[in-house]
Amino acid sequence: MSKLRTNPDFLNGVPELVVLRLLARQPMYGYQLVQSIRLVSNGELTFGEGSIYPVLHKLEAAGWLSSKSELAGGRSRVVYRVTASGTKRLAGSSAEWQRIVAAVERILQGGSDECSITFGAVAM
Amino acid sequence: MNAPSLSAQLRCELVRRRLPRFYVHRVMREFDDHSQDIVAERQTAPELDRLGDPRQLAQHFATEFRAQHFAGRHPWLVFTMGPVPCTILLSALLFTLGFWALELLGSFQPAGATSWSRQYLAIVVCQIGMIVPLMAVTFGFGRWAFRSGCGARWFWVVAVLECALGALMHSQLKLPTMPGNGTLSIGLSYPPAMNWELVALPALVAVGLAWHVSRRGESAPLAAE
């Protein structure tokens, strides 16, 4: 039996998916990651920049990211990179996201017509 | 609002939420690095709305940190139902190992050796089996309360439980006069048995030690690092 959830997974998993995807391209530190999110999303995804760090720490605790102090931009910084299990997680999350997007798209494009047919049949 | 004020606010909020020092240090290091990058980018202090509200950020950090630890997710289960069974199991283990070791020692004693030394050792094993588990569990669970972000409140729950257990525990050892007729009984008694302080006081010592070790780490200045 599936477990009912107040927040569907696809809402909770968006920051995780975005962070894993960008870090899979190249390892980055927090500020760099925030700039990447802003740049790649054309400014559509904006948020309090400090809130990226709880997400990074959570993903690291789950074993999907690893962190290491490295020299970057002339200073020592904590750089994050995706682990092997993080890569698998990314693949699974991406597939799930595509599935959700396709389902929502179907509802937005064809949902209203199907509903009127169903209710029309009931009314008769 | 300028960066140092934001940083100081965040540090205060993190400490107020009883997060362990090593984690506060990590968060502040990354936060300060990020602030410096914003200052370098814009040649001005980072605004509150760009980094986020320190109170909300600290709450987010605390929630995520506690969610990563079993004790953080289930403090009631760990710190009220964990210490007493762990103490009993550790006691049983130490008694078993201690008396087994005594039996081995007895096998190698010279034929004419007096039995007073074995009696003394048996009493020592008995006391160790009572006191050491209390101290170890009190210290271990007390430190765990701090390191999992649960804080002093759960530390004191463990301390009270273990001190009460120490006061109520008693043991009775009857040394064998013939092979196989010795007995050891361990249990709880109310009112406390005579010399209960011999067992409860070491638990108090462990409480003090765990508190001192944990708080010394928590109260040391973070800026020095």
C-alpha cells in the first residue's frame, strides 16, 4: 500500500535535483553553485543564498555528495562533488521528474475535455 | 544590515538552537566565505534579503542537522528508553567476562594459594560490573545528546535516569565454598540498599565529566578558528 504524503516527493526533491545536476557537471563551492543556479535558470530560480547550505549538508549526509577543502579563487573553500551513489540518485530523480512533468503536461493540455465528458455522462 | 552583523546573528541563532560546536563552526565558515564572495562581487556588504533571514536559516540548519541523526529524530526513544537497558546489558557483559577471567586465573594459581585473593578479586569484579557501566552509559549518552543537537535538556534526562538507577541498584555475591554453589544476584531495591552512594556517586562523577567535556567544547570561542 502506498504511503500518503502531505508534500509530494516531486516538490520536496526539486532543490536536490537541481543541486545534484549542476554538481554532476563540475564540482563547486556554495557561492559558485548559487551563481550557476541563477545563470542556468535565467534568473527564474531565486532564493535566499544561505539556504543552499542546509541542502548541501543534507545531501552529503545522505552520501550523495562529498566535500573537501580546496584552494579555489585564491582562498580555501569547501568544494562539493557528486559521489557514485549521488549519480545513481540523480538518474532516478531525473527520471521521476520527467514522469511528473509529462503527467502534469497531460493534465494541462487534455484534462478539461476529459472531465467534461465524464461529468456529462454522469448528468445524463 | 552589514555582513559581520549577519554573521554574528546567525552564530547566535545556531548556538541558541543547541547545535554542536563542530557543526556551528562548519556552517559559519561556509557562510563567511559566501559573504566575502558577495562583498567581492558587489564591493558592498551583502543585504539581508540576499543571504536570507538568520533566524530562518538557523532553524533550517537545526532541522536538517537533527533529521540526519537517529537521536535527533527520536530523542524520546533514545534518551529515555536507551540508557537503562544499555546499562543492564553492559553490566551483564562485564560480570560474565569478569567472572570468566577469575575462573581462568583460578586455574593457574599454585595449589597452596589462599582464597582471600580470589574473594577480593570477586568483590572488585562485582563493583566494576556495577559502577563502570553506569559511568560509561552516562558519559556516552550525555555526549550523544550534545553531538546530535538535542542539547542539555536530554543530557539531564540521561543523568537523572542513570543516577536513579545507580541509587536503586544492588548486588549480592555469595562466594562458592564448593565448585558450583556460588551465587550472584543483581537487582533494584526500594528504598535504596545500604551503601547506595557507592554506586550512585560514580554516576554523578560521569555526569560531571560528560558535562565538562561537552560544555568546554561548546563554550570555547568559535572566532579563534
